[in-house]
Amino acid sequence: MASIASYGFVSPDDLCLRQVVLPLQVDQSYSTATFEDIATLAAAIYAQRKANPQNPLLGAAAPQIGRCQPIIFVDLAEGLGPLTLFVNPEITGFSEEGTTDYEHCPSVDPRIWACVFRANRIRLQALDILGNRVERDFEGKQARMIQHLCDHLAGMCPPDRVHFSGGYCHWVLPHQSEDYLKNPDSWPVIYNPATHSGSHCTEGECDVLTQQMTECSLASRSRILAFKAKNF
């Protein structure tokens, strides 16, 4: 199977993944450069989905392809449905109720699965493909995907979210992923980035996990802390 890099995605150590992406200033329409970034991101996602339809990406953010722009695509059908574009996405409301569930990310070492706490419902403000302002509520898997992708715009990957919001990481080798997905809650190889400890990690595994959980920049922390949880 081809690596994720072959579809245009950057490696986990790419600096673009650690930058806070600022909103675009949009007057009437997107610039040619922005449209090129939108097209490049869509092409990378569709290339991966075509090559790997059994495990398709359900979305991606522009920093994951090395473009530090506030652009995300989400498959709201949660399968091989069409991609929905959001530019300048901002989560303006979170439900207090949430769920801890596993997330696998092409921008993280492929052996790391992070069990991340996410709000069950969110409210999103963004611009659509035409530059029109939209506001929508999402719940369940859609809300989780959008929170995941918006984290990328704040320079965060799933292990960082574990550090901020609680959860833990699993170390899963490629040949173990099928067994892991059957019952991730019982998986014995657990690492907790918040305490830098793991009950079943070797020294090498912990080194990789700790590197992946590199602290966010002060700007990233400020942006995350600025989000206001609201009931709606």
C-alpha cells in the first residue's frame, strides 16, 4: 500500500502542522492562490480515497498537505460521499456532553491511535465554496471530524488534544489494526501523554509518542483556550 505522502500529505514532523493558521481576509471572492490550495487539498483526499476505498479519508485540513491556510474538507456522508468545503472554520459552540473515542490521523506516526475526548455537538461558522457565510450545527461523528480538522488549523494533532482535554494513546502496529478496531477499549498498550507514562510501552515507543505530543505553541494554546463552550 502506498504511503500517505504519495498522495501529497506531509510527514508528521512538517512544521506546517505546528503553525496556527490565521483566517483569510475575503472581500468578494477567493484569490487564485486560495482556489489552487482548495483544489490541491481536494485532489490529495480523492487520490487517497481512490487508492484505498476500504479505508478512505473522511476529511483533511490544508496544513496536512503543507498549505498553511484555513481550509478543510469533510465527508459529511461518513464514507465515500462528496466533500464539503469550509473556509475560515470556527467552532463557536460546544456541548458540555462529550465522548472519548479513537482517532487515527495521517499527520501522526501511523502506530499511534489517540483516544480523544470531543464534544458531542458543535456549532460551526465558516465560508462556503462561494465565499458565503454559513452557520451549521453538527453532532456525533460529523462533530468529531470537524473538531479534529479544526485542531489542525491551531497547530494541534490528536495527541495534543489528549494533553488538553483528556484521554490516552494506544500503540498499534499495522498488522494489529484489525484486532484493535474490534475492541479498542480493551487494548493493553496504553500511553498517557498527560503523565508521560505507559503501562506497556517500550522505551522506544514512549520516545516516539512523546515526540508526537510536542507541546503546542503559546499561540495555539491561546486559541484553544479562547473557545467558549456553550449549550445550544
